[in-house]
Amino acid sequence: MGSEVDLDLDRLTTWLGERPVAVTRYPGGQSNPTYRVDLPTCSYVLRRKPFGVLLPSAHAIEREYRLIAALHPTGYPVPRPVGLCEDAAVIGAPFYLMERVAGRTIWNGAMPDLSPDARRAHYEAMVDALAALHAIDPVAVGLGDYGKPGNYFERQVARWTRQYRASQTDDLADVERLIEWLPRTVPTQDRVAIVHGDYRIDNLIFAEDGAQVAAVLDWELSTLGDPLADFTYLLMNWMTPADGRSGIAGLSGGDSGIPTMDAVVARYCTATGRDGVPGLDWYFAYNLFRLTGIVQGIKQRVRDGNASSAQAARMAERVPELAAAAWRFAEQVGA
């Protein structure tokens, strides 16, 4: 955990009604800086918008708070919401507090410290928690207006094209090809669900002593949309090189304990009543294009001097390779 604290503790104390014993900033969190706030009797987590000039629809912590406040009463594993402050004058940016959920964060999808049986159990719990999210009726939990109607992927391609253009720093042929090809080839959407938007292993907290998902974190990109957006984004891990992060290409199956992609597809489809997930290459091209847009935004923040983590500069250099990988998947679908 980092030691840098750039919050006005006196104003935070006034807002909380008691002075924190300690405030420490978590490492990572490329988008919304995140802190542990220890009070005499409990611990909270604070997430705030970055300081500085922001893109219009980015860093929507108010939406994050609304979502966890809607999901928590259902029993879905999210932290308990504590409070939202939209007044930037308090600490310099809008923020919210949620309870700190005890448990384990797994950063490496290979799970080298776990047994094969434990790896399988953790992956199955991750798939099951995603299927459970997609089974929640948005209208029933007060989120019927949480996203726009119409084809989700169509909207998302347009959104990430805008986001890319708003933070564009270079001319990349692969990105231009994707911007032309993706809108013409959008698949039909047949379901609407709450979509997390960044569902991966290090955005989960697992129980201290088991494979259960204790909390799903980082809902900044959540909306209503096609649940296959989340699921195919998760499947990208099986296509991503194993580098100590969520990628597990070449590691699944056999005696590894990590389920194969086919096994994961079968489990998710059984849980959600689907016959299958066809045309995965289109979804992989889209997911990588979207990631290109996200990382391009980080690259712009690095140039502007308000990126929120030390890893941001290294990540920013990945834009060309992400775009190239997206276009390779597009070519496999005939682009």
C-alpha cells in the first residue's frame, strides 16, 4: 500500500464527523484513485475522481455509488455503501465511501500458490458471480434507467471512438480500420443485463478461507447492456499472454486446474440458459478496441500530468500493440 496521501484530511474529518487514524492510498487504480480510511472503530475505502481536467463521461463515481447502493440489498457481493460526496470542495474532487471488505485479491490469473482444485474452484466462482450479476433484473433493483436502450455494442463502439478521438495523440492505421469496420458488423443483441464493464480477477475480493467471491469492485464502467460484453471480456484472459496478471493463455486445461475456455463457456451458458456464444473473434476485436480507447485516455493523462499511478506511463505505451491485436481478430472474422 502506498504512502502518498493527497487529500485534505481536515476537510475529510469534518465531512466524516471523526478524524481518521490513518489514510493510505492503494497502488494501481489507473482511473479513480482509491484509499483506505481507518477510523477508530472501522475501515472504509474511499474512491475519488482524479484531480484536473477530465473527459465528460469518464470517472463516473456517482454512477458507481448508485450501482453498489442498488445491488447491496439484493445480497450480491458488493461492499456496503457508506456515503457519496459530490462537493469537490471537500477533498478536491467528488468521492464516495464504502465498507472495506476483508479477503484476498488475486493479481495473477495463474494462481501459482493454489492447488489445481483450488484454482478450478476460484475460476468457477468467478464465472458464477458474473452469471449471477447478469440474472439480476435491472428494473427490479431500481436501475431500469441505468443505461440507454438500443444495441449496446453499437453504442459502445461509438462511445470508445469518441473517447479515443478526445484523447488521441497519434495516427494509428489499425485504430482507423477498426473505427470503420466495427460499426458495420455489430452482432444482434438479444438480452439486457447489468454490465460490470471491467470484470477481471483483480477486481474481485475472494473470501479469506475459500473460493467464494466476497466482493466485486470497480464499477466505474458499469451500465445496462449486452451481458456478452462482460463475458467475452473475461474470456480475453484465455487469449492474453500469461504475464503475472490476468492473462492465462496456454495455462488452462490438463492438470492445471484452470478450466479451459470451452469449459468456462459451457458453465456460463448453463447458468444463464444460453445455447452457446458464437462469433467470439468479433467480441475479442471489440474488447481490444475498447481497451485501446481506455489506455489512450491514460496516455493522454500521462501527457497532461494527472495520471493516477506510476504504472500509467508504461501502460500508455501499449496502445499500438492493443490496436494491432484487435485488428488481427477482426481479420479472422473476414475484415
